Amino acid sequence: MDITAVNSLHYEDFVSVFGNVVEKCPIVAAAVCSQRPFNSLNSLEAAISEFIDALPQSGKEGILRCHPDLAGRDLQRGTLTKESNEEQARAGLDALESTEASRMAQLNQQYKTKFGFPFVICARMNDKDRILQQLSERCGNEVELERERGIEEVKKICSLRLHGLVNTEARNKL
Amino acid sequence: MDITAVNSLHYEDFVSVFGNVVEKCPIVAAAVCSQRPFNSLNSLEAAISEFIDALPQSGKEGILRCHPDLAGRDLQRGTLTKESNEEQARAGLDALESTEASRMAQLNQQYKTKFGFPFVICARMNDKDRILQQLSERCGNEVELERERGIEEVKKICSLRLHGLVNTEARNKL
């Protein structure tokens, strides 16, 4: 689908296609869809980013709390969204050794207890070792910084999901 | 579950239990959960209402666009949320006569084409005749009024869903 096709979708189809570019937050796509037509995928991405930035702090934390733990109970139970499942598998999180799995679970818990929201990182831009290292480091940050860092990661995840849905190659536009 | 139990839920369980009190918008419950402890169900409901009111206009429209049509394709395909399915069935929307179904589909389409978001009404406070009458009347309103009316209905739906989840009878608190 190219941006012209995106612009001509009925709002219901727009929300259906883009509803999970921000994990479990279809309100985000649903909010920006009336800003169409977008000139480019970058414009759509910018609109989403602005919507998120304009949310109150509680709303940003709300977005973070809609995210699953990495290598957590949703992965174990098979209840991840399709997108999260693919991203966690690609980072090797579905095949952790038992010591890695224990360490991840312990650090996830420590992070959530300290901040009241889960550790969010763009799994597709990291592998399991880097994710464990980041999780460990970020447990030491202040809550304000982590809220910002988490939202930055949400935007990276969103960007990759958008690029998976919308074709930006001019020669493939037909 | 009474309000004390609500206040002691881990945030993940809070989001899991209350994630659909606003249809397909778990961000709302996830945003207010850090305001706990709530004194009462009314306090929780007020926090949700304030969060919705503080959203930009696009966010309010986003909430409306996360709602399914009444007697629409999600009902036909069996893809309604559990809550919506029960509410639509209770209002008799799963057993419309063919003339009623045609009228509903035509008016829903007219409403969406005019406003760019779906007609939202608290089905549990109305029956199918009243819903058709309201839908027909509200098609004639201005968009600003309908955005407000829709959000009022979202709050009514939310209130009934909350009361279905949280016990407010003092004698049943144990």
C-alpha cells in the first residue's frame, strides 16, 4: 500500500490497518486519520508523534502500560499481538537460555516495581544481549527519564511497523 | 471485586480488568491506574472522565472511531468485543427484522459519511426502536455537538461496564 492508498482508506479500514502501530492503542491511529491526506509516510509518522507528545503525562504512561513485558507472560501464554510476537522472536526472546530468562524476568520485575510501567525497547533494533544490558542500565534511571526513553522507543517501534505497512518506494507505487 | 481490591491490583491486572471500559482504549484505564488509591468507584469513574475530557479533539474523535457500528459488520462477523456483543444483544440489535436492519445500515452510513466517526449510543440504556430514532435525529446535528454527544455516551457505557466489574454494595465488600 502506498500513501495514496492510505489516504483513500475508509476510516474504519485505516484504524484496522494502523490500529496497532502503537501497541494496543488504536486511539492513536484513529485520532490522526482525520488529518489525511498525508503527503508521505513521514507526515503520517509525524502526526502520530505529535499526538503522543500532546498527551498528558498520564497518557504517556498509559501507552507504556499497554506494552507487554519482553519475554514475559504474554510470550509464554501465546497472547502477544502478532506484531509483538514477531518482534520478540526476531530478537531471540522466544529462545532464551534458562539463566537469561531468569535474569530478564528478575530485571523486568525490578523495573516495573520501580517505575510502575514496563520496560519498553524497540526489540527489532536490538538483540537479546543488548536488551538485557539496556534493561539493567535503565533500571538505574529516574522515572522522568524512563518515561521519555520509553516513549522514544514506542516511536521507533511505531516507525518500523509503519514502514512494514506502507510502501515508500516510488517505483513500487502502482 | 470491591474498591479495596481494585486499589491493590498490580497495574497489569488493573489494565487487564478495566482495559475495555472504554471500548478498545486500554490506554484510558492504563493512564488513570497510577491515581490509585481511589476512595470509591465514583472516584475511578471521575478520573476516567477527566482523562477523556483532557484529550485533544482528535483524541476524542479517536475514541469514537474505536467503537463498532451498532448492528454492523463486527456484529455480523462475530468480531465484537465481549462487552459490545452483550450490550448490542441486550438491546435486540442481533435480531433486527430485515427492514430495521436496512434502515440501521443506511443511517449508520449516513452518519459516518457526515461526521467521519461512528454513531455511539449506550445500547443498554436504549432499545432498538429508541436507537433507530436517536440515530435518525442525530444525523441532523452539527459535528461539534455530535462529538460531545458521542463522548457523553462513551461515558455512560463506561459507567455501566465499571459497575459490572466493581462491587459497590458495602455488605458485599468481603
